[in-house]
Amino acid sequence: FALGVDDLFAKVEVEHLADEVLLRQPNLAVDDVERLLGESVVQENEGRIVYGKKALEEGKGAYEALDLDTAQAKFAEAIQYYEQSMAYLPGDGSYEESLLYMGAAAILSGDAETAKLYFRRILTLQPDMTPDSSVFPPMISEAFEETRNEMNNLPMSTLKVTSDPPAAEVYVNGTYR
């Protein structure tokens, strides 16, 4: 089949459908172009993830020792590394865990409003997440649930996406729209 040169929206739709069909074929492998063409970019981002995990672990150690200033500095460092390499996050929840610990440390430091900012970020990514009661005291879980309730009571809104060049693929909650 053929598409007109100026029909970018149709091209994006065809690319999306082709990707979905190809991914279902057991005898075909779909390779990431970035991995094939930009190994140094991948390595750089994977390095950031390693540093992020190290900072998270150091922050957790400081948090458990109730050295909240050090903990917050380490969690902020982890979050920064993860956000610099968002497209390369392994999906193990370490980014969300960093946000959760940062919010918990903020509560223990007496800053409930800052904690809510971090909790909102988590709930935007993982609406079903709940703090582990064997790790976090009830006051953290209560503040987290309060933030969830506030978010659930927000009014619905509309999102309009405009891209330049036109014809971006848009996914909402993992679903092509």
C-alpha cells in the first residue's frame, strides 16, 4: 500500500499498527534502534541508573539511622539520576521507591506539604501503590492515603497533544490513543 507524502497522521497510525502486529509474531524480533545505533548513549544512561540505585541504598541507610538530612540529599540524588534517564529505567520500582522514601523523610522532618508532592508523583505513575507497613510507620501510610484520596477527588480534565512535527504517537496508561 502507499500513503501520501503529507499524510503524517496516517503514517503514524500505520507504524503503530505494524509495531503491534510485529510484536505478536514469535518468529520476529523487534530491536530498539537506540541500542543498535547509539550504544554509548545506552551505556551512559545505564550508568546513571547504577548511580541512582547506589544513592537510593545510601539514602535508605541514612533514613534507617534517622539521619534525615543525609537521607533526603541521597534520595534527591537518586531521583535526579533516574529522571535524567527516564526512558532507560528498568521498571523495578526503584524510581518510585526513591520518591516514597523522600516523602517519608519529609514527613519525619515535619514537612507534610513536600511529602505530598512526592506522593503525588508516585501515585501519578502507580495509582495502586501502597507503602509497605513493615517498612514505613503508620503516619507515612496515613499521609500517603490522604494524598491518594485528595488526588481521587480532583476533577477530570482534558489533555490536548500538539506535536512539531505533527503525528506523534500518544499512549495513556500504556494504551495507544
